[in-house]
Amino acid sequence: METLIRNAETVLTMDDTMTELSGADVLIRDGVIAAVGQGLATTGEVLNAAGCVVTPGLVNTHHHLYQTLTRAVPGGQDALLFGWLQTLYPIWARFGPEEMRVSALVGLSELALSGCTMSSDHLYLFPNGSRLDDTIDAAAEVGLRFHPTRGSMSIGESAGGLPPDNLVEREADILKDSIRVVDAFHDPSEGAMVRVGLAPCSPFSVSRELMRDSALLARDKGVMLHTHLAENDEDIAYSEAQFGMRPGQYAEELGWTGPDVWHAHAVKLDAAEIDLFARSHTGVAHCPCSNCRLGSGIAPVRQMRDAGVKVGLGVDGSASNDAGNLMAEARQAMLLQRVAGGADKMSAREALRIATRGGAEVLGRDDLGQIAPGKRADIALWDVSGVESAGSWDKAALLLAGPTRVRDLFVEGRRVVAEGRMATIDLPRAIEQQNRLARALMG
């Protein structure tokens, strides 16, 4: 099956030389990019891309999809990280399989409309029969490439942890279910639509033993590892008080560095930890909007990238963002680095590269993140003929003028968004279900 994206105003390839092509075509064949250039032909479908900038699909490296049901919750709107969590935990404890599935449908659709073709998800609580399977089913329905992680919490309040006891699990049960979901869903092959990772929630909600055992299990199974690390000053203080060391040292001691590991946030990494991550090829999911919302600080992304650390973007949970627009996230990343270091510290094109190829690199996906022959056909079309880009002298600098909503989106060559609307699911119906579930949680 072929589709030809014809006559794009600009194609931003995100290849090694950051090639940009004007008046170019992209030929998709059987889910793979077959050719890029001018004057291409096909006997298949032709999509007119005049007035559009074409980019690789954006990659979201950190999310909590279940939180899409708990946006802007009173009591948590102005709290720091630990207080925010303590406000939300009792609400999340009332979730079940339907809440997990519907929130994933809506959250993934929101991402798709912002140009995202692949998303990770960090699900670390499983109340009332919820399973990782609920979100995997939702991703298949939406049509996004998915990297869910089997998260966990094992230390409750009675044992000195942050989460309530009714949201933690026995560590033996966590490891058993981790094996189940990896065996059932993980696909290591090129072009995989689902890969599974293991993701103990954070150093303050699981034991040292579970962190180490999860790393051993992940490497035995050949899957990636993910957790929260060095998110704010409270996080650093906890690590130093409980473990006698900084978070980066703790991660290294337990086997949580390497090319198969990526950490969310990393706002408070110091120079030694940045060097450690660079040397070990450890990745970082940068979540600028959430970091602003919770007052956590500005992550040292400029320093990380200059040192050679792999950096991608994450929208984080919609309870701490409170949105899931990955294009808006990329703009925020660019602006924060400029606030921290000056207007020349990050260009619009570099931030977009972080949002596309950078995220693919963090998630170990060298088969996507670029518009080049042989790469998977995960492609976003941005209509720059509208009001957002009117008067723009450089419409390829998308993060400076817009738009932030995609016109068309392809995942594995299949159109997921068509003319600005979801093409795979009945989104209005999912939103209606979402709002019904949210009202019930408020009661």
C-alpha cells in the first residue's frame, strides 16, 4: 500500500545534517518511508501537502495517561510535588479498568492532535483490578505507537513512604506481573507498535531491593528501565537523608544507568551527574510544563545536550501539566532554556529535534524519528497557511509561530489524524465518557 505526500512547502527531515527540502514529496510504502524528494510518483493515494510543513512525528517520553481524568483538581493546583501527590493519591485509589482505558483514549488522542506519533506511559498504580493491559488496548484503538511501562509502588505511609498503603503492592507480585506483561506484549522487532518497559515509580516509593531486582529483570528480558529522578529540591533532600547520596549516585549504585535507562525530569542534576549520564548513555525525559506547574525548576537541558546526554520531551501527567500538547511542550522547552541562559541557548529547530529524533533516541528507536528512506512512516503535517503563521518569514520555525495542532498524522503509514480530526476513534464519545467518569470521582 502506498501514499504520496505531495508538494510540501518544507520537509524537516531531522536527519544527521538537519536537511530541509522545499516543494518536496514523501512516499510511504507498507508503513515505511520509501523515498523523499521532488516529483515522486505513485499509483496509490495522493495527499496534497501544499501550504504544509512536514516533520517526523513527535515522540513523548514521559506521561501518566491515567491522570487525564484529574486535571486542575482543587487542593492540588498550587501545591509542590509531595503535597500535590498526597492530594491526588486518594482520588486515584478509586480508579478501575474503565478509568484507565478511557483516560488513555483521551490522553493519546490529545497527543495525536499535537503531532505525537509515539508515546511512553508510566503507570505505577493498579487499583481495583486495573492492569497495564487497559492502556495497551486503548493505544491500539487510537493507533499510536506505544511504549508503556509497568510501574510500581511498594513502600506505603506506614513504612515511611509517600503513597497510602492501599496503593502499594507486594514486591513479589510486582515482579510477577512485570514478567507477565513483558511476555504478553513486548515486541523487540523493528517497527514494533508496542514495547514494554519496567518502571518503579521513584526512589521514595519503592525499596532499594525492588529497584535492583527490576533492573536485573529488565536486562534479563531485554527491556528498558524508567523512573522519576532528581525532580525537585524535596527529591534531592529525601535522597540525601535516606540514602546518604545524591539521586545520580543512587541510580548508578543500583544499576540504573546505561543506554537502556531513561529518567524523568532530572531537573536538579549537578555537573557530576550530567557527566555520569553522558558517559553511560543514560536518557532523560524533560517535562518543562510540569516542572513549571509544580515549581520544580528549570532542567539543565543546555548543559545536558552539550555534554552529550540523550534528551527527549515528555508532557508528564495531565494532573501536573494540565495539558497533553507535545508541540506546546517543545515550545516551552525552548523558552525555558532561553530564560535560563539567554536567547541564543536553544533554537526552534533544536527544540523540535529534541521532540522528534531526540525522543526516539531516548526510547531506543533508531527506526524512527527521521524522514528518510527506510525509517518508519511516522509523519506529521502542519498547515502553515492559517492565522498562526500569517506573516511568518520562516514557517519552518514552527515553535516560534505555530500551529500547535496537526493537520494530518501518519503512524506506520496509517492516517490517525485527517484534516485536524481523529480518524481512528470517536473522540467526542470518548470525551463524554471521560467527563462522566470525572464527575463520578468528584462525588
